[in-house]
Amino acid sequence: MDFVGAYSPAHLKFLLEGFVVTLEVAFLSICFSFLIGIVIGVLRYSRIPFISPLLAVGVETIRNLPLLLIIFFTYFALPEVGFKLDKFYAAILALVIFESAMLSEIVRSGLNSIEKGQIEAARSSGLTYTQTLWHIVLPQALRRMVPPIVGQFISLLKDTSLAVVIALPELMNHAQIINGQNVNYVIPIFLLVAVMYFVVNYSLSLVSRRLEHKHI
């Protein structure tokens, strides 16, 4: 093992550049999947004829597919039908598709956890279904969803490493490039990569615990 050579300034800079790409992919994927997941979850909760069952089939299909397969599909299969994406955007699209399905289930479960009595009371007071959902159900449900949603975000950040299969220049890709220079770099580099993932994910878990404790 060569810690001195592995942790040279050039290698550290190269790893940080890859980690920035990882964080960018994760951030954009989290934003889009969160918004889409809420919309899908609310539509499924509302049990709209035809739309809700159709979304249920789509969500269950995606949830039971490997994320790696979805990444391959967005990068290698979509160009066959004339929709070619850069590696960066192909990775984001794959993550958004997969995580939106996961988050929609969290949203739907959170909405279903609200007592029916509150909904009936809101409706009897003159609120419409949409007003009840927006002002009564969704705010309470979102507070209950915080821990599982943050947990899903942590999972998403770790899943970005799967984009290494399409040579996205993220953290794992840069780690492999460095490891290819010298076999003695493998353990030091992977240890450092593990620490980088751990610091970010553990920070998110602490935020989740604090939010859960305060019932925010």
C-alpha cells in the first residue's frame, strides 16, 4: 500500500473533481425525483379512475427493475430511438425515473397515514377535496415522510456510483482511473472514497434524525 503516492495533490484534486460531479448528479436527481414523486404519490392517493391504476403499474414495474438496467436503457437504448443523451444527463434521467417511483410510494404511504377523521372534518367544514389535501393532509404527511425521504436521498447518493458503468466522470470512475496507475493505490483510494461517501451520507442521516426529533 502506498498512501503517500495515492494521496498526492494531483490525485486528491482529481477525486474531488469526480466527487463534485457525484454531488451535482445527486442534487439534480433529488430535486426532480422529489417533485415528480410527490405528484405521482398524490395522484395515486387520489385514486383517479384510469390514471391512478396506470401509475400504479408504472411505479411497481420500475421499483422491481435494477437501477443498473435503467441506466443502460437511458444511455444505450434511447439513442436507438433517436433520443441521445450525454452521460451526465443519462445518469440523471435514470436516477430520476427510479427514485421517483420509490419516493412516490413514500408519499402515498404518508398520505394514507393521515386519519380519515381529519379529512371528513375538513370536508364537512366546507373545504373542497383539493383544499383538504393541500392544507390538511399534505402538510402533516410531509412531516411524517421526512425520515424515509432523507433515507431515500442517501440511497440515491450511493446509487450515483452505478453510473461508473457508462464512464460518467464521477467519484468511482476517477477512483478507478487512479487505481489503474498503481495496484498499491487501491486500498488507500477506496478508503478515502468510503470516507467521502460516509461524511455526506452520515450528515444527511443526522439531519433526518434532528428533523424527526423536532417533528418538523
